[in-house]
Amino acid sequence: MRKLLTLLRSLAVAALIGAALPAWSGDVYVIANLPLELTPEEVKEVFLGEVQFAGALKLQPVDNAGAQPDFVAKVLKMSSTKYSASWTKKAFRDGLNAPPLKATDAEVLGFVKANPGAIGYVSSPPAGVHVVGKF
Amino acid sequence: MNPACTTPRRLAALVIAFGIAAPALAQSANADTAQLERRLEQSVRMIEALTTRIEQLEKQLAVTTTKPAAVAAAPAPAASAPRDVTARLDEVEKTVGQLTSSSSRDLRDSGLPLHGFADVGLHASHNPPPGRRDGFAIGSLDFYLTPELGPNVRTLVELNFGVSGNGETEADLERAQIGYVFSDQLTLWLGRFHSPFGYWNMAFHHGAQIQPSVGRPRMLDFEDDGGIMPVHTTGVWGTGSVRMSGGRIVYHLYAGNGTRIANGALDPNPGGDDNGNKVVGFGLGYRFGGALDGLSAGINGLRQTVVAYDAADQALSRTRLVMLGAYAAYDNDGWEAMGEAYRFRNADMSGGSGTHGSSAGYVHVGHTVGERWVPYYRFEKASLDQADNYFLAQANGRSYTRHVLGLRYNADPRAAVKLELNRTRDEGVARALDELRLQYAVSF
């Protein structure tokens, strides 16, 4: 009986921590160099190439390979495949280029900090940039 | 690289290893349960200690990141941030900064943005017109470049290669347009562009892989393939969009070289106009958002005077072409549905036959089944007045109906195989033309 309880306790601890890990890694923080006030719909338009300017400032969206699945699902509300396909069409129709794709949160943070119009997203709470929203 | 990132990974690895190891220990018949419990408690304490350590490191990292000047000017007390930890954090931040700034690595693009489409296929027909060849064939190879030369300057150059019926390679400068973006509300393009009318002509054009079917609606065929509408324009084009509460209004205004008709086909005069008659046109559309995301609709129109020439380049007729159109399209939730309708009111400027009315349109519906398969159907119909010199002078300016039934398989997000059957009834031709077409198209 004692062994069974120990087993259950071990499994419970492992399961609780295992369940917590995906939630911990699933948050997306949309960040910008400047304090932009954008609704989720406007963030979507920026990343789909519908909006390129905030006043006179040219916006520079940047993708994050590590956080892209969560971002496109939560903010753009589409699949990564559809997101990619939408940019194939956008480039052909309007001559626009898809946002540059960075590999990590650190690279995105570096890009956003270095470019006034930059807007990106990371998977952990960032420092030194403006958080447009958490999703 | 970043302690705040790597430490949680170590913690996760520890936890997973622990999760695997703990049940194994418990399953051992000879295991000392008391010892196991002690180990478990030790592990939990270790997790708690690591968590506390992570929080400390994150706080230190935040301080050094947000206030580097303050840190440099007044080093933190030794008790809260030991000198060696601060130095290591500085080193890590410096390394990350160097990696980011020096590489500015872009996984998607390097150098000049070059994209393209290519397709190959098979074609077979029953009751083909004279001169039609069946069999395997190269479709087209379409390159387009989209260099951004600055925050406001955009360029779009598209070069298309195809193979003619007699096997010769043909190259066309499909688009060569240079634009200046004033704002989201106004981009001004100069050069040769796809005439901004309707839906299909703007959305797909030479992009065989993104086009829902093997072929275009016949009424929208390219000019050099016998199309009856001026799908290219060389001139100036202003376009932009304005956000509204439920979507976005899109507009187009353009003017350019007028079209002429030579050798039975439209010629958009890309190298210079044959006369002073310019084409002017407009388009006004609405792209819905929110619950209706994917739905768009609009109207468009153009007006120009078109001169038809004979083989000796002598003018045969002059027609004032007035074309009005409307479209609606829905591309979402697996649906790909669209329709366009055009109405012509063409006036005879060289004879006394008056004004002639004609119409053309199509409806196309496709739906994704099982992620990759898209069966589709399209109906096309054109009723073109044969007393109208504009249509009379064109080889394909006849009324027709066409049914298209096809199946598309998306082998990859960038590759599609399409099999299509169509039946075309051409006015004045006794028998219907039946075709089978297979196309394998990719984008890159």
C-alpha cells in the first residue's frame, strides 16, 4: 500500500510539472521598439502586410521561428502553413516581402531594440522594449 | 547562452529525468520506500532552490539590461549581486548583443528577394481546333523580384518564360513597376502592371501554384493567348487602403497606354502608345474582417478607345471601350469561391453601327477536403455582340460557355497537382471542345 502511494505521489509530481511546462512556454509577448498602441486585429494586419506605417514611421515586423506557431495560432488565428501561403500571395500581388525570420527570442529582442519601427514577438517576458500585448 | 533561458531548460531536464526515475524506483520490489521519500523530498527542495535561483538571476538580468548605465556608474552591492555573477551576466549579454547585431540573421531571406512559379503538365483534347497540339508540355517559368530599396521605395519586376506551340521559348517582361509608398493610403506605381480590375487578374495571374485551377477563365486569358480584356497596363497606378470598423476599403486609380488590336489579338502597347488615346480605370473594393474575414467584394471600370489594325498595319476600326465589372470572393475555412461579372458598352467610332452591349462572367467554387484535396467547379459564359468591332476584330471574341471540373492535390504548401476536365461550346463552332489537363505547379 505504501509503495503504491509512493508511486502515485511520484507520478502526480511528474504529471503536474509536465503539465505546467507547455503553459509556461506558450505565452507570446508582442513587443515594439516604440510604445505603439495596437489592437490584436491591428497586430494581425501588420504581420500580414496590410499595414506598413504608424503615422510616418515605417513598421518593420519580424518573425520568431521559436515562437511562431504560438503567435500565428493565438494572434493571427491561422495555421503556420496558411500564414506562409498568405505571404506567397502577398509578395506576388503587392511586391511586399515577408517579415525577416529570426531564430530566437534574443535575436528578435536585438532586432526590435535596434530598429525604431520594429515589432516582433517573444516567448518570455522581455526587458528593454515596449510590450504591445501578451497573448 | 542566456542564463534565464538555459536554467529553466536544465530544470525541465531535471524534472523530466526525475519523473522517469521516480516511478522506476517505486516499481522495484526491494526499494526502500523511506529512502525513496527522502529522495523525493530532496528533489523537491532542489527544485525549489533552483526556482529561487532562477528568479534571482532573472532579476539581476533585468537590472543589468534596463539600466546598464546605472550599473556601470554604481556597481550593485556585493550581497545582492556578486561581482563574478554580474561580470558573467554582462559577458552573456554582450555575446548575445554581438551575435544579434553582427549577424542580423534572417532565416527566410538572404540578399535580393527572388521568387517564382513553375509548372509542367499534360494536355489532351477531343475535337481540337486546327493547329492545337496535345501531349506533355512545359507550362511557364515565372520569376519575380521584390527589392525594397528604402522604407518608401518598392520595386516589382516579373519575367515570364513560356514555350510556344512550335517549341520556341518566349520571354515576356510581365511586370516592371517601381513605386513610392507615401502611406498605407497611397502607393504610386509607374511602369507595367497587372490591370487592377476584378479578382482573378489581381490575385493569380502567372502564379500557377496559387491559382485554384489549371487554366484561367477564358475571358481573362492573357492578351497574347487570345484574351479579350486588357489585363496589362503600362502607365501610372495609384492604390491604397483605408481601415474601417468592419474591414478595409481598397481603391485603385490608373491611366496608361491604350490597347490596340493587331493580328486578331490585343496588344497593350508596353513599348509606347500607337495613338493618344489613353486608358483610364478605377477599382473600389472592400475586404471584410472579423467574422467575415476572407470575404471581399468590389466594382471596377475602364474606358479607352481601341483601334484595330489589319496585317498591313492599316486601321480598320475605332471603338470606344467601356467596361464595368463587379466581383465577390471568399477565401477562408477551406472555401475558395469567387465570381466576376463584366458588362461592355462599346461605341463604334469609325462606322455607324452605334453602341453595342456584351457581357461575360464566371463563378468558381472549390472546397478543401481532408486537408489536401480540393475539388472544384467553374462555369464561364460570355455573350459578345458580333456587330461590335472590338470583339469582331479579335480571334477569340466570340460568345462561349465552359464547364470546368477539377481536382487539386496540395502535395506541399508550395506544390500542387491539378487534374481538370472542361467542355467549351464556342458560338459558331459545331462541336464542343473537350479537354483534359494535368498540371504540376510549384512556387519558390
